[in-house]
Amino acid sequence: MIVYNITVKIDPAIEEEWIQWQQQEHIPEIMASGQFTQWKIFRLLEQDDTEGMTFVIQYFAPAMENYYRYIEEFAPALRQKAFDKWGERFIAFRTVMEVVN
């Protein structure tokens, strides 16, 4: 199992709208790619939130091939939609992990 992990710091002024957009629009679009079997969203605790809350969204893929297909075929357009909507009001970084238990 592969976990595509996206950590995002959000401008406090857009936090509620951003969470709603994630749950109602962005995450469903990512899941519609057919490359992931489930997702989870977390808010990091015990962080310095003066510049905004930090969230982690994890998408679970059965294999690296699913992740690679998502990155090549779907990610560019979906990332652009996020930048078009939110501009510089968020910072994101991405990692890929393998479940080893």
C-alpha cells in the first residue's frame, strides 16, 4: 500500500472555506481519478498556527503504478485548479510513503 501525503499550511482567512472545498470538490476529484482507494484528512496539533493551520491529506493507493499514473495524468490539472482558486494563500509539500506493517 502506498500513501500519497500532502501537507498544507493555510492562510487563516480561508481555512473554513478551504476545508469545505477540499471535502466537497477537490478530494472527490482526486478520488475520481480511480488511482486511490481511500483518503484521510488531519489537522496537525501542537504547531505554531500564527500563520495558519496545517493540514495533512493522505491518499491510499494499492501500488506505485497507481501513484505514478495519478501524478502523470491527473495531478497537473488538479494542482492548477487549486492555485487558480487559492493563489498564494497556501503552501503545500508532498511525500510518498509505503505502508510496512
